[in-house]
Amino acid sequence: MHYFLANGEELIIREPETSDAAALLAYFQQAVQDSEFLMTTPDEARQHTLRSEQDLIRSFRAHPHNLYLLALVGQQIVGTLSVTRGNRSKIEHTAEFGIAIIRPYWNMGIGRRLMTHMFRWLTTHPQIKLLYCKVMANNERAIHLYQSFGLVEEGRLSKFLRQPSGEYVDLIYFTKWLDEEIIP
């Protein structure tokens, strides 16, 4: 899918190919460096390899009930969205999603476009009934985005995460039952 950002740049959203692994690795390491809101630390991100990114892409492509999207401006990956369906019978009606966007492209509507694409994809996967994500309680932009798509706070784990600075942060679970209209 092709879109235009407010700054005039063209945004392309598509699924990755294994040939995207090197660019995906560079993007991931930058995204983790840019944001304290991701679960991975920069040190942990440096342990990722080209091979691990290739394996990740292959894994998503091998499972049609999972989704991995890239957001690209030019040849640069600026954001990703992943959806992973529950892999056991008691939770196969659920799917967890996550989004990351590199800092220079925050507040440009990329997260909204990725979420819209995800909800369209979900209409073709009716076996997924419950969508959820985890978000740090201090990530106000993400919380606002999720709420605008009808996700609601389901639960909170107090001081669940410890930042490298030593600060503790609550983790919030957001959910949306998909028997409702799913594209806002």
C-alpha cells in the first residue's frame, strides 16, 4: 500500500522478504536506540544477527495466521508491525501485536496506517477473536493510538518493567474483542 506523509514523503507498507533482513536489522537497532518504550535494550538488540532477522522473516512467512509489516520511506525501513496468533488450542483465538517506529518518523501517522492495515488483515482471519498488546504506562502516544482504535485497558502490572536507569514502569495490557466492527 502506498501513502503520502504530511512532509510529502511516500510511505510504502508491505510484508518483508528475506532480502530485507539487513535493512530490518539496522532498523531494529536504531528503533531500540531511539525509544525507551520497547522491551529490548540496545545491548540486547546488538546481539541480533542477519541470520536471526532472516529466520524471523521466514517464520512469519511460514505462518499465514501471523502478520509482519514493514513501513518504508524510500528504501529505509522506518516502522514495523507484527501480529502473532496464539499457538496453543486454548489461546488460538487470540493474537498479540506490536509496533515500533524510528524517532525521526514519530507523529507522522505511520502507526495509524500500520494499525489500519492490520485491522483490514484481521477481517480475513475470523478465527482471531481477541487482539491484545502490551504497552508501557508512560507511552502516552501509543496509548492514545490504541484507544482510538477501540482497544481498552484490560489490566496493569505495577512496576513490571525496570528501565536501564533503574526506574520502574507499569505495563498495561490493551485488548479488543473482534466480534465488534473492527475497522474504526
